[in-house]
Amino acid sequence: MIFALVLLTALVVVAVAVGSALSRRRQPGAGPGAGAHIEGSGIRRFFQYLLLAGLLFASASGITGLLGRVLDRGDVLVDDDAALALQLTFTVIALPLWALLARWTWRRLHTVPAEARSTAWAVHLTVVGLVSLVVAMTGWNEALSILLVPSRDDPGSALAQALVWSLVWALHHWWGPRVTPHRHLRFLHLVGSLIGLVTAATGLVRLVSSALRTVLDLEGESIVDTTTPLVIEAGIAFAVGAAVWVAYWQRRAVHDERDGPWLALVLIAGVGGGLVAAVAAVSLASYSVLVWLVGDPRAASATEHFASLPGQVATALVGLVVWWYHRVLLDADGAPGRVPASAAERTPESAPERAPERTEVRRVYEYLLAAIGLLAAGSGLVMLIVTMVEAVAAGPDVLAGVSAVNALLGALVLLAVGLPMWWRHWSRAQRARSQQPAPEVVSPTRRAYLLVLFGVMGVTAVVTVMTLVYLVLQDALAAGVDVETLRSVRFALGILVTTSLLAAYHWTVFRADRDETAELEGAGLLPPRPGTPSPAPPPTAARRRRVLLVGAADGASAALRSDDIDLELVRRTDVTVPAASLDELRGALARYPEGDLLLLEEPDGLRVVPIRNDP
């Protein structure tokens, strides 16, 4: 497993580093050799950190193998000389080389500021940190399970893996923040937080499930105690995951700026993931109870029928806890870019005291939950239509091993769970649109929600129509279309009807938003969208052209007066000049068709001077 992770890491490092090197461009204004210097530094860093990571993984693997041989207490049945030779080679050769290269890298990171800010160094820290974290977590889970659960294998190899790779992780966890800008470590912190959260939540589900199974006496009679090992292993997984989550999230990532990656983790993994798990578990548990009470259970006893109920209840509880915690982080007093003082200072009881601010984060939260509810309700509607078609076709089973009554119960459960959730959050969004339409109809979150729905439903409808036609033609070309054909197309028909209904409703919403946006833009309450031509300015009264004629000022010149020319005649007193003819005056105006003019009659002819009358 370790070698597979090492190989995967090497491939990731190569791909990222090559992409980074190819994407570099010469900075504007740089000297003739600047581009070559930047490219050369990128290539050097690529091989440097690739070699540094490879030597580190080889050294850790070799030390793990040797230490595992020392800690193993059992008798060795077959000596593996090839593995021992490989471990000695990794330790004797790779470890000193890694130490020398790491020391040189340490000096460059402290003497060359650009080195610590480079993408290659950030990728190295991220890859080494995540690989060592996963390998160490796996080792601790296995080692503690062997130590705490009796009658297990020798813990030496697992304990060696846990100790060595924990040391590798701790070294880079300490090394990174001392020389690396914080923004370059954010991806590592967020992914580490996600790994810890998933591991802790999974362990907690197993722990609560084992406890409920014992309380409800669903284990049955058995000579071997199977509950205690499961509880211990689940507790170990929860403890290891919680420790990782605290190290990455509570100590670091939770205090970061609430930008896109941070919100993506909280909204998608925390809010969305927790709620989806809870909704799915509640639906399955409710379905199981209803089938036992009024449906057609296939199990012979309650113990057998409700064997999965503890796991479903545990998943629902843990999912709700995960959803609630991340929802608190998105409370109204934590606007994007701000970090709340403490998550514990905000409680659900204090939320109704003031209306939450309608931020884009709030919209993402509401539309995300509306989408989850719509998915559950849509699945229920599909199952309801399938059940109705099955009733018409009078078949024994809707699904393999599922009766029509059980399918109907499943549809009702999905509708009962999904419809209230969708209506609660969708009605909030619609109420906000009716109260303040301008910010809501132009919200990118609302538009993305509607467009994604159209896209998903469109693709689903096309695939469903093709499937429906294929099934009908298949029967038509074979034995002919009959009731069995109706049974074969029941799911395609249910999906097609459901997507058509949902698409029609959301199309009316989208069209209303589009019309509202056009009205608001026309009223000047919204800025025009990019690419929209600016409206033409309102027509203004044409300004009369002003012509000042200085000279003899005779009757011929007065004939220039017209509707579009404001002519002013001024007689010269310094000298007697001949009057210009009417054709000469009109020719001067023709040479300068626009703007005001000064026509100056001089002894040697007519002089034309363009002028401007500034207010």
C-alpha cells in the first residue's frame, strides 16, 4: 500500500509541476534573460522537490520495514531476504541523500524569499503532508486495534508504520508554516480537515451503531463476542479522525478568510454532505419501520428485519450534527471575509432575534438545501408513478424482491422527507424575491440553481426518451407491444413525467425572473448586463450654426441667413474692403460644413477661420 501511495504521489507531483512550468510566461517589462531565468528555476525546482519527495518516501518505507522487524514479537516463518535488502538500501542510501538535500533546501528557503513563495514548494508540502497523514492514520488505526482487541496479529509492523509516518507528518507540519506563506498552505489545511472530518464521522457512526445494536439486543446469541471489537475499532477510528480534524480545522482552517475554497468545504462537505447523509438515513429508517408495520416484510423476524436500523439511526444523528455545526459557521453574524469569535457563542435560540442578512452565502445555503429536498421529492414522485404504472400492469413486483405496497411506502417516505425541506427553503427564496426583487433576480446563485436544474433535467429527459423508445421498439419488433412493455418502461416513464413537471415549473420561475430583470433594467434600477447595447440618448434640439461675418456687410451677405445659420454681420472700420460675393460665401460654408465660423473680408480676399464659442 505504501509503495502504491508513493507511486501515485510521484505521478501527481510530476503532473502538477509540469503544468506549472508550462503555464509560466515572461513577466512584462522583464529583461532579455528574465524569462529564461524563471523557466530555469521552475525546471530546477521540479526535479529538486520531486527528488526530495521520492527520497523521503523511500527512506520512510525503509525505516518502517526495519523498525517493524524489531517490534514484531512473533516468530518469523519465512525470511524475506529481498524485502530486507530493499529496506536496508532505502535506509542506508536514501536517508543520507534526503538529509543532505533537505538541508540545502532549508538554506535556500531562508535565504531566497522567492523559493518559499514558489508553487513547487507548496505542492511538495501539500503532497508530502497528505500522503504522510493518510499512511500514519492507517497505521494508528491498525496498530491500536491490534493492541486493544485480543487475539489479533502482531502489532509491530503497524506500529512502526504509525510512528515513522507520524514523524514525517509532524516534521512537515512544523516546517511548512515557518517559511511558507499561509495562503500556500490553505489547500493542505482544507483537505486535511476534510479527511479528518470524514474519518471521525465514519467512526462515530460505527460507534453509535454498535452501541444501539447492543441496547436494542439485535446481536442475537453468539459464542464469540463481536460487539466489543467493533466498538473498540470504531472508537479508534473516531479518535484518530477527530485528532486530525482538530489539528487542521480547529487550530488553523476555521480561522482563515471565508473565501471560495473555505465556503466550498463548509457548504458542500459540511452542510450538503451531512444533510444528504441524514436525509438518506431517515428515509431508509422510516421505510423500514413502515414496511414492518403496514407493508410486506420479507424477513422472518424483527431482529433480521431491523438489522440495519442502528446504522441508519447513527448515520442520521451524526449527519445532523455535522450539518448543524457547519450551519452555525454560516450564521448571519459571520459575513464572508470575517471570522466569528467562536462557534460556541452562537446558538439556535439566538437566531430568531434578528433576521439573517441576505448575503450570497445565505443564498447558496438555501438553494443547496432546496436542491437536496427537490432531489428527494423528485425521487419519491418517480417511485409513485412507477407504482401507479405497476398497478395498471398488474405485476407482482415493482422491483426485484419489492412488492407494490413497499414501493408505494418508499415513494411516500421520500415525498414526506423531501417536500417539506424543499418547500421551506424555496419559499424563503421566493419570499425574498417578492420583497426585494432586484438583488434576488440578478443573484448568480439563483441563476445557477435554475440553469443547473434545466441542464440536469434536459440531459435526463433526452436519455430517458431514448431509453423509452428503445424498449418500445424492442418489444414491437419482437413479440409485440403488450402489458409487459408497459412494465418495462415504468421507470423511464416515471422519470420523464417527473422531469417534465419540474422543468415546466422552474421554467415559469426563470421566465418571470427574466421579465422582472428586463423591467428593472428599463427603469434604471439595475445596471445593464454585459454585452447589452446602451440606450440611445434622448433627442435634443439642434443647435443653430453661428457665422460671424466681418467686412463690408452688404445686402448680398445678408442673404446667407437661413433656418440653420445664425448670421451676425459686423462692419469693419479700420479699412475699406470689397464685399465678397454670395457664391464665395456659400463656398466657404461648403468647405467647412460643421462648426462655427468667422468670415473675415480682407483686401486680398475672403478668409475663413473656424471658431468655438465656449460657455
